Amino acid sequence: MAQEDITRHRYTNGKPNLRRFHQAKWDEPIIFELSCEGQRGILVPEIEEEVKEQVGDVLADLPGYMRRKEPPGLPELSQPQVLRHYVRLSQENLGADLNVEIGQGTCTMKYSPKVNDQLAGHPKLADLHPLQDEETVQGILEIMFRFEQILKEISGMDRFSLQPAAGSAAIYANVSMIRAYHESRGEAGQRDEVITTIFSHPSNAACAQTAGYKVITLYPDEDGYPDLDALKAAVSERTAALMITNPEDTGIFNPRIEEFVSVVHDAGGLCAYDQANANGILGITRAKDAGFDLCHFNLHKTFSSPHGCGGPGAGAGGVTKELERFLPVPVIAFDGERYSLDYERPDSVGKLRPFYGYVPVVLRAYAWVMSLGAEGLREVAEIAVLNNNYLLKKMLEIPGVSAPYAKGKRRIEQARYSWEELAQETGIHSEELGVRAADFGVHYWTSHHPFVVPEPCTLEPTESCSKDDLDEYVGVLAHVAEEARTDPELVRTAPHNSTVHTIDHSPLDDPSQGAMTWRAYLKKIGRKTE
Amino acid sequence: MLEEVGTQSAEDLYEDVPERLRLKGSMNLPQPLLSEYELKRHVEGILAKNESAAEYLSFLGAGCYQHHVPAVCDEVNRRGEFLTAYAGEPYDDHGRFQALFEYASSMGELLNMDVVNVPTYDGFQAMATSLRMACRLTGRREVLIARTISADLLSRIRDYCKPNITVKLVGYDPKTGQLDLDALKAKISDRTSAVCFENPSYLGFLEVHGHEISQIAHDHGAICVVGADPISLGVLTPPADYGADIVCGDIQPLGMHMQFGGGQAGYIATRDEEEYVAEYPSRLFGIAPTSVPGEYGFGDVAYERTSFAVREEGKEWVGTAAALWGITAGVYLALMGPQGMVEIGEGLMSRSRYAMLEMDKIEGVKAPVFRSPHFREFVANFDGTGKTVAEINKALLTRKIFGGKDLTMELPELGKSALYCVTEVHTQDDIDRLVTALKEIVD
Amino acid sequence: MVMDKKLGLIVNPIAGIGGRVGLKGSDGAEVQRKALKLGAVRQSLNRAIRALERIEPVDDLEIVTYPGEMGEDAARACGFAPTVIGSIIPGGTTREDTISAAREMLELGVDLLLFAGGDGTARDIYNATGERMVVLGIPAGVKIHSAVHAINPVSAGNLAGSYLQGRTSALREAEVMDVDEEAFRQGFVSAKLYGCLRVPFQRRWLQGRKAPSSPGEQAAMVAIAADVVSRMADDWLYVIGPGTTTRAITARLGLDKTLVGVDVIRAERREGKEAWLGELAAADVNESQLLALLGGRKAKIVVTPIGGQGYIFGRGNQQISPDVLATVGKDNVIVVSTSAKIHSLGGRPLLVDTGDRAVDSMLSGYTNVVSGYNERIVYKVSYC
């Protein structure tokens, strides 16, 4: 008897069918509900008898009110229960390890090599205290120094700080340095404006505002490119800096970037390059060549460090010689023999954070570059761009999708699409399509708020995707778009194959109902009093 | 694929990048290590040049602490499902939302507060943001901070508050380290938005007048901001109970390896009041029902900020911060439970007390410098030994011991002093070894 | 879901009747007769049904409506047993019927008034109830310039249902526009602000991700007002144009502003938190009054784009004439707008149409739009 050919049910015309996905769904209680009095997950080392005798009751020295009366209301579970709970929760996520992770546009969700995770967890890094004598940490200082040299080469800038905690932190550090620069020339009072574009990352505006600057936002011209005339109208003797992302979050590269920089320089301002979107231009073009004074990279984006559910990542900020003296302390120095932490920098903007940065992330970034080399990085960029343009073509074949701006032109490493046509036709919104897509094991990100592109969807494949991955992803979106026409209720009531069903967000907007901790929730549902 | 896209080579895809700006040739980067084995060997070879605190005996603290990291913490934060997730919806990333909600909830129990944020970068950022929140809430622009915070933290705060907030320091009693209440009363006014101190202090002692400090702040319409290490809150009263309005700090001690300073993450907590909640620049995760009764859903909380009277004090931003460390801390607190937090608190206080007593017996050494209760760290003074702290630490190094942080440059008024930290990883033998070594060195 | 709510329903049977047969608008009995002769079919009933079927006919939801074609038919078609009030002449309903219906529903305390109609119907309702009711429009008209309507009947029904069930409670102020129908039929649009209605709005679920959500419209307008007020000077006059955003500025100064008129104010600096106090120099001025007031004085003009087309001059603020503008000068024109409003332009420039080409030209180019506290958008201004 012939064996049943299972494969013929999985393909249609040689192409794989849509995945019959279902997300792990544990219906897991909140951990406090699993608590059982007297259970314990881990024991702590006991104090030796002798020590106890010598020190006596250490709490007795405290004024009564400072001694905690009741132990904190933490959950009580055994160790396997804790593990099981969290492993279940871990399954209820759709990370880059699991899905075709191209939906989170601007996040650059590429493959994070496992060997780098191993290296980052190495005891010779994990167990280092940051204040150890420099003699004992020459290894890690060497890695950080070497990585700085790599970034200098990639960007053309003269010096880097690896201290910023992430991209936005690096932008803020750049703002601090810009301010310090103008202060040093007695122009800080006069220069109180920062210019950015609507499609740069919103942190460029937000960080400048946090630092007290007035922020001027430029909108694109009719073709979707940053508007040079608008810049000229915006620039004045009050301009402290231009802070922009290029290519922008729409995936469009500003071909006149050099002119933008020189217009601002002519007015006495500085130019800071947000390189969050560097993945498509590694080895193709550099910050220095366009004339930038400062730049930053997101090491958890371009440089492959995993995103950790929202950090830790790392931001690396680079500057030209003129601005070196303002870099945060310490910088890593090398005298040919020894590495050291240099604090002798009187003009520095100071310390951004305790210690030197998210070092394990820096180490992963270093390892990643070392596995690729110059040629490899160039290939990364080219494949990312090719993948993205292939995706662009395929996406535009879906009826109801458009890619606003720069019509007919290429994109770099990501693209912002619009479902406006489909929305007009069916009344289904972009967010709803995204949630239905999760029923097939993929997701996507719309755009920063407020939406400029209506019904947006921003996709970024990176170099880690194969053509089959891209085809699968587009297949899902095409299918969901079709459902929007033929069975809109199904889309509107999605998700159906996910961890939970449609969430009612209204309590989250209402102060009388919003609860951000379990204890607050119990109070608001009347199960617990103050 | 190139065909589909309609070009011959990837070059053509860069049509918008002008020729002028194209990099000619290749970047001058090191030769790649193409095989995984070579890469690993290379990096491990460099790391081998380090000596870690696991190989030496370390008494360093000052913001980064050597506590035991439970194996389950490492297991959970190394799982690829958590490690590689990012910003999906509360459907496809439900687990992340629940894990962080549970972290915030456990922190809420420790702190006796109902709102805790999704972690920010580190304790420095948490405090800097807390101070700006206080300014936005009160509409005032002057903050008073205890002088006993670290120079690094002060540097961060000054830069972050630069736009239009004045930072003033309040002195301390040189005998006890405690905030000088008279100095506080003299400096506080109706321009003060916040009074801020740490408990335990950067210098290790406990501030025992917290309730008086918060009272003085409130009497003048100012907000009381307290920086507190969460690992102390199993045995110490949460600052909210003695009048703190905003509590902040670093959660590294709760399950993060030191990682050369790479394990930091910050928390901010407040009461569940609309005007406070509206001021958080961080994400706040709330619980919500779904269309199926009994299912837990989650999402971002975001109240409308309609009253703008004091909002012109500047917004902040939200970005990728330290969520994975938040999840880890949640695991840590679940493993430890209430009893574990009590025991570790007592243990830290006991061990550091033992170290103080033993070190004080050494000729020329005074420990602790401050006559106050301490938690886990203390300042030890070496003036009587005739040696500098640098010399002593170098000598300790040859004995494979990391001595306490040298405070001589940072706080010259304390003379030749160092900040020693003792945790539950130190046995009595370890402490005795330190004491013996010090004795030898100073003789 | 606990409801116990009253939904008011008004269907304007003649809304949109002209459109399909090529007539613009449907005001006026003459136009209506023409349309019916040309075979126009009444679409508003269908539209109303498409919206209502999104709402579940549960026991504790009462629909209050007018007889027959003014709502009862639509309600019954969707399985509701409505409370029918008032009386009409079938086939001969007029604007007065709409106004009476709205007034009666206000008396009865409906929680939401859902209407099927266009700008005209919106204006009638505004006349009847002002801003005292929460209203939502089902689009059923040829030219909808008002912001009171949902984008389509299905959305209208969803949003109404959501609001009644308490799943969304946010409200926004939506502009009701007055379009000159005759002018429209002649081929050009002349719209001006007529009034404001409170409309529910669905705050989309916040994909909080990497950044917090933008402030709501209300917060944005307050921020804009804070910015403008903080830069006011004692010895200047401020000419404030119509609109809700400009109204927020005068509100911050403790003044009541005519929504659709041009007011002239002064600001005085005081000590303390709310450091400025406003004084009304003149309300609802015309061009000659304006010129008289401004003679030789330092003055600034504050305007905001009205309606969906982005006109900052020439639609509803013609009192700010070319002469006034020439006197005040381009540098003293302050344009305010929330970023959401700018986005709704979809990349099209802001427009000016003062009637004087030279002045139009002077105002064109790029302008700094105040979009928040210490926030500016540099945006193109054009004339055509």
C-alpha cells in the first residue's frame, strides 16, 4: 500500500499554503494567583553563628518606623512553579527567533547570532565589576576600544562614546554636546532652535525639547523628499542644530543631504545624523562625507544585538574632532600598551549614566562586525536593500496598498505603506489588519503617532530574510487584505488564533479604571481596600 | 530577485544616494573571522585578559552589586522568546506584557505603591526623570538634593535639569552622614519643587529622618523624592510609608549579573493618582478585559494630559530601555518571595556590620566613618594608617582582593576613605580574609 | 453591557438627493423637484440603515426618532422598536422638522444624536442645540465640509455603538461648516466656520511601542495657546481669527471668544502662575472696524486653517482683508494649528485667497506654524 502523501496538501501550484498557525495560549493566571503560603523558590545563604553573635540584632539600631512591619506581599511559589510560569509566558511572544520578523519596521529585527549571546554571557564579562582596577579589565576595555575604531571607520567620525543606553539616549547626549558647543562660543542663548523632519525618529524632536530647545519640524515636498526650501525658510541665527534620520522612516534617502548640511553650517548650526536606519547604507555612504558633526548608531538594531522585549540595547554616539572634548566621560584610551578610562576631560558633558554603557550589547556588536568584515557589512546593506525592494514590489501588487512619496523610486532598507485605499473600500483599518495577521504568526508596525501617512504599515526585512520568508509574509498580508473585502467581520473581530481575544482598551484610558499593578487592580475591582 | 526588482545589480538600488557621497572602495576594517569557532576563540581570547569578581574577592559596590543571580533568572532571560521579542501587540507579545506587569506588581508590593513604570535606563535616569516630574507637577524649578549622592549621579542630574531647573545641594552632618535638617529648612522655599535623598545613601548609611524630611518638603508644597535600593525593602520601611511621593532607583541587584555595569535598569514609582500617572515619560502597562470573560489582556496606559499650566517644563522621551532586566527582576522577586527578601535584607545588614566591626579593630582604620545604621555598604577611613587608599587597594590586588571604591578624590572632606560593600556572597571567611590582608598591609 | 441609553436618530430624507444626478447640494425645494424629476433616489435611508445595523437592538437601548422617513423607517428596518415623537408631512419634510426634532431630543436628554445628512443638516442641528448635545453624523450628502461626520456609515454605526456602550468616552469639538450652495453650484467653494458640535471620537488603541502616544487634540490646543500667550506683549493688539484652536488662546486668557467672528484682544502680564490676563478690545469686527482699531498700532494676526482645505485667509475671515494684512505685514501673522490638522492636509499646502493677488503672493512661501509649546512646523503656503 502506498503511504499517504501529506505534502500534496501543503502546497498549491508549487507554493506553500498559508500556515495554520496558532500562538501558544496558556491562559496563565497572574503570578500572585499562583501564590501558596509557605512556598519558597530559592534559599539565601545563612549568616554564620559567630557573625550573628557579634552583630546582634542589626535592625534594633533603626528607629521603629524604619523597620518594615510586615514582609512585602510578594508571591510565594516553589522554584519549578516560577520557572514553569515564566517559560509559559515566554512562549506567548512572537520574537525574531520565531517569526518572519519583518513587520517591525525601523527596528531592524535581524538575526542575533547565538554565539554572540554566549560570548555576552561569558563569566569574564558577566562577573566584572565596573570599578575594578583597570589592570584586571584590560580585555573588556580592549573590546570596547576596538569597537570604537570600527565605528569610526564605518562612519568617518573621529571619536565615539559607547556609554548611551540606547538610541534616544544617544540623541540626547548629542543634544547635550551641541548645547555645550554653543555655550563654549557664547552663543547658547541665541541658538535655541533645533530643526528636524516629520519622518525622522520622533526622539530627535523629543530629546531636543527635553533639553529646552524649540523644535521646528519640516514636512516633505510633493515627492516625499525632505524639502530643502522649507529648511532654508526655517534656518536662522537661532539655529542650534539640524537633527535628522536618513534614510527616513519611510525608507527614502534624501539625495540632497549634503546641501541640507551646508545650509545649516552656513547659519552656524551643527548637524547630527540619527543613524537608526543605517542597515541599508553600511559601506555605501558615511556620516562624515555628508558633512555631519555628530552621529549615532543603535547597536541593537543595525549591529544585531537582540531587542530583549524592549532593551537593554545600546547607542553609540560619534563626533568630529571639534566636538571630541564634549564627549561624556570616561572615554577609552589606549597608549599602545594599556587601555584606560580617561576622565581628564574638563569640557565633557559629564556622565550620562552609572559606568560605561550596556557592555554586553557592545560586545555582541563587536563580534557581529568581526564575523563579517568590510565586505560582509557591504553585503548586509545590499541584501537588506534588495530584500526591501523586492518586498516593495510584492506589496504593491496587493490591491489596496500604496507606498506614498517618491513614486516609482526605490527605498533603502524599509518602506512605509498605506492601506488607505483598502480602508476606504472596506472600512477596515491598518491596525485591524495587523492584528489579523497575527493569526498567521506574523505582525507589523504601523507608524509613530500621530499618523502622517494614513493607515500606515512600516516593514523592514533586513538581510536576515530569505525570498521564501518574504513571499510568506506578503502572502499573509494579501490573504488578510482579501478577507477584509470578503469577510470583514472576521478581520474586525481578530485575533482568533492568538493568546487572547480582542482586548477592550477603554479601562486603560480611564483614570478611574486604569491599573498598572495587581494591587491597584484588586482595589479597582473592589477585592481589596486601601 | 534582482530580476523581479528590475535591476542588474544591487548598485542600482541606491539611485537616491548621490555619487559624490558614495564610499569609494572598502572600509578599512579588521579581517573577518568567518567561522564561528574562530570568532569565539578570538573574543574569548581577549576576554581572558580580564580577572573577574568571581575569581577575586571583591568588596566593590557603589551602584553595581555582586549579589547571587539565581539560575532560573538566567534561564528566563536567555530564552530566545523573551530575548528576541520587541514591540509586538498585546496579542502576539502577550507574554512580555504579562511578565512586565507582574514585575511592576511585585515592585509595587515592595514599595507599597500602586504605580511602577516599565524600566528606564538606570537609577540615574530614574532619579533625573523623577526630579523633572516633580517640577512639572508643582510648576516650580528648584530641586534640593542631599549632598551625599555620588558625583556621577549629580553630573547626570545637572545635565538633565539644565534647561531651566536649578539644582541645590543640602549638607550633611559630618558625624552621622544624615541630611542636615536645619540646612534643609534654611534652603527650602516656595520655589522648591522637590526634596531628594537616597536611602540607603550612596555612602551606605541609612537616612533615619526620612519622615521629617518629607514633612518639611510637604509643608512647603514640595514633592519628596527618595532613591531606594529595592533589595533593602524586605526589612526596611518603604519610603512611601514615611512620606515619599516619588520613589526611584536601580534594580540591578534583583537578578542581574554585574556585566561591567551592563546590568543596570531604573524604576520609578508613585501613588495611583491621575496627575502623577500623566507625568511618566515611560511606558506603563495596565490590565484590561478581553471579549472573552476571564481572559487577561494588557496594554499601554495613557491618560490625556489636558491641563497644560505646568507642562511647559518640557517633555521627555521614551525609547528602548531595559525591559529584559525588568522581567528578570520579576523572576527574582518571585523566587525570593517575602521571606527571602526579609532574610537577604537581614543578611546584608549583618554581614556588613560584621565587616565594620572587624575592620574597625585594625590599627589606623575607622569603620564606619558615619555613626548611623548601615545597610550593605559603609565608608572606611584609612587616615591613621599613613597609606593612601590607592596604595592599599594596589596591595589588596596582589592578594587577589578588590578593595572598596576610593573616595579620596570625590569627597576630600572624608580624608583617605573608601566605600566597602559586603553582600550575601561574602562568607565570614571572606570577610576575615579581607581583614587579615588589611592588617598586613597597614602594618 | 450595561446601557440604559437613549439614542436620538434623525434622517434627512433629502440629503444627497442632488448628487447622483449631477446637481450640487439639495437645499431648496426647486432643486429637490429637479432632482426627483431626474430620477434621484433617496439614499439617506440606506445609509442610515447601514449605520444602525452595527448597533445591537438590546432592551436597555431606546431609540428616539421622528416618524417615517425621518428615522422611524430606518429604525424598524434594523429591528428596533423606536419611540416616535413629533409629526411630519410625509414627502414634504423641511429644515424646520430637523430643528424641532433636535430640540425635542435635547429635551428628552438623549445621550447621543445620530443623524444622516450633510453640512446643511449639521447646521440645522447646531442651530437647534448648540454644543449641548453629543452628535455624530452619518455621511449622506454631496459636499461634506464639516468635521462632524464619520468617514462612512459603517464607521458611524460602530462609533455610535461604542460610545453608547461606554467603550469610548472621548469627545472632540468638530467644526460645522457653512458652504454657500449657490456659489458651489457655480463651481467654486466658499466655506466658512459656522459653529462647533461635540462628537465622540475613537481613540485608536495606542500602539505604544517605542514612543508614547501623541497628546490628544485638546492637550495640543492648550499647548499651542500656552506658547502664543507666553510670547504676547502688553503694548500689542492681537487680531484673533475664527476657529477652535484660536479660541483656545482666548480661553487661556480668560476671555470668551466668538467662534466664527474675528475678535481683537490685548494681553496684560501679571505676576504668578497664570501670568497673563486678557482684555477684549473689540468683538466680531468687520474690515473697517479693524482698520480703525489698528491704525498706527502694533498688531499681530492669529489665524488657524479652517475646514478640510487648509485656507488660512479667505474662508470665513474675509474681515482680515488685504488692506489689513498689508498694514500688519507678513511677519506679524501667526499661524496656529495642531499637527493633526496639518496631517489632514495630506501634503497639500495651506492656502490663501484674500482677493488681492499681491497680498496673496506676499503671504505665500513658507510659514512657521505654532503646533505646540516650543514646537513649530515649517509649512508651505500657496495661492491658486
